[in-house]
Amino acid sequence: MSSKADAAIIDLLRKLNRNVEIVSRKLERLIEVERSAGGHALRPSVSVPENMPLDVTTLLGLPDHLRKSALALASLGEATATDLSKETSRVRAVESDYLNQLVAMSLVKKKRKGRDVYFYIES
Amino acid sequence: MAFHSYKGGTGKTSLVVNLGALFAKQGANVCLLDYDFRAPSLNVLFKAKPQYWLNDYLEGKCEIVDTLVDQSARFKLPGKLWVGFSNPSLEALKDIMGKDRKWEVKALTKTLAGKKEIIKDKQVDYLIYDTSPGAQYSSINALAGADLVSLVMKADEFDLEGTKELSKGVYEALGRKSGIVLNKIPLEQIAAGGGAESFGKQIESDVGLPLVGLIPCMCELMAMGGKAIYTIEKPDHTFSKSIGQIAEKLKKM
């Protein structure tokens, strides 16, 4: 095998190694998020009947971790996951996951403004 | 903070008015909001005719600060005493009862936004909600807006059971700090239970919330209800002293 081919293989292996490191870091992050959320972050979404508005009755029926996010969002009006994490003192990735669960339940809406994603309660 | 109860007639409004007036008398800036939209009563005591009601704010017809009326000059208080009134007209009561859940979502977000606006615009030290008894939408909206909830109850079995339910199902769920104010305690009950402190400890253990205050039953207060602010007019009265003790406990919570 030529030294040129060797160099190409070594370069490919380096790239593969970098990608494995990235995946590994992401997995470690996910595990960390799951731990800090007390096992809630990777659970499937809680189901609520369709077209339920996010009023206090719905709020009181939510599990504690989602209620905290929803109540903080109701207080901020419109916020990014970073804004919410400051309000709830939880890590951004956890808030992002919870907010997206609320979006999946049609209780919260989201929109993009430039590079940021904003969550809000439609009233 | 919010004053709430399972049943009506526990003395929330009287507590809210006297406590608010006491804080303002001590130099603090206070705002009282009548969130009892189904049975408004602050307007009776303050004899107010505001330009805008809190109902107008929730409908988006004005800013929340437009609903506030300053009562401090009238009572010669060193601190400000702002009051936001809810509309007592039959038309307004019917209107509130006909609201749907979507409107209640708006009411919740406006309640939370209004709290921030008042604190920012009026520099208030204490914002106090007077609420409807039970699990009414407007009450729970106010509880969601409060950092501290005082549960006002009378010492009878019906009150106790309902209060326990509220404590678990609402206050705990909303994650709010809460305490109990035991009001209108019959003197015989205190004597039979070995004194007010012992009676209070029993209630504290039954409901599972800390006791913030004990107020004996006074016929005189019932007769004067809605006509006088004791902490201003009769500062040495037993009721005013009880309110003073409650104020000190609330400040530490």
C-alpha cells in the first residue's frame, strides 16, 4: 500500500474517532440530563385530551416536572429554554425537553426567531 | 401573597384589609387586589368608584396599574396602599360566570404579568390577593401568582377536611409556601383544648401546614365587619395585635 493510501486511511480513522467522541459526549450528556431530571427526561410524554387549554385545571393535572415549566412559561409570557432554565434553576437541556413535551401535548406553542426557539402559551 | 380558604365566611377580606393597612402603616408600599370576582367586597369597605375594575384589565381594556386606587392619603398612612377592585355589578358577575376555559388561560397569563407590572411600576413591597373560597378559577390564578399562600380557616370539621384537600391538591401542586391562619376560634374551644397554642398545634398537625396565626372569635368584629380597619383605627385591640403577630410571621416566611 502506498504512503498516500496510508495517509488517507489514517485521516479517515481520525475522522471516525472524532465522530465517536462526539457521539460519546452526547450520550454522556443525555445520561447527565436524565439523572438531573430524576428519571423524567427520557420518559414518553404524558397524554392529555386534545384541544385542552393550559388553564389552571390542566396545570394542576400535569406531573410536577412539567407543571413547573408550564407555570414558569405562563409567568414569562414568551421564553427560550435558556430563559426558562434561569427561572426554574434546572439545566437548559432539561427545560428544552420538558417544553417540547408540552408542545407535543399541544399545551404550548413554539416559534423560531433567528437562531432562537421561543415557547409561548396561546391565549 | 394570597389569602384563600375552602369555605366562605372565614374572614379573608378582613384579614387582607387589616394586614395591608398595617404594612402601609409601618411604611411599606402595599397593593391589595380583590380577586373575589364572584363576591367582590373591598369596594364596600373602601367605598370606591374606580375608573377601571380588575375585570377590565383581564378583558384587555386597560393596564393593571390603571385599576389601582391609592388609599394612603385617606387613612394618613406613611406607605402607599393601592387597591384594585373587582366589579360588583350583576352584569359583571354574570359575565365572569360565563367565561370559558380559553378565557381562563388568558386570565392566568394576565394575572402573572399584572403582578410583575405592579411590582415594577408601583414599587410595592407587598402584593396581597383576596380570593374567592374553594377551587374557583380566579382564586387558583391568584394562588399561581402568589409566592406565599395563607389558608384562612375556622375550626370546624368541615373546614378541616376541605382545607386538607386544598393543601394537597392545589398549594402543594403549585409548589407555593403556605401557612394556616385559624380565625374565629370560639373561646370555649381554646379552653377545652388546653389553650390557643395547643389548639393551633393540633390543627398544624392535622392539616400538615405551619400555623401563621390564631384569632379568637369576637362578636364586635362581626358587627363592625366592612365598616372599620382595626389596625388603623384601633391598634391596641386584640384583633389588631393578632394581625400584628401574623404580619411578623409572614415577613419571616
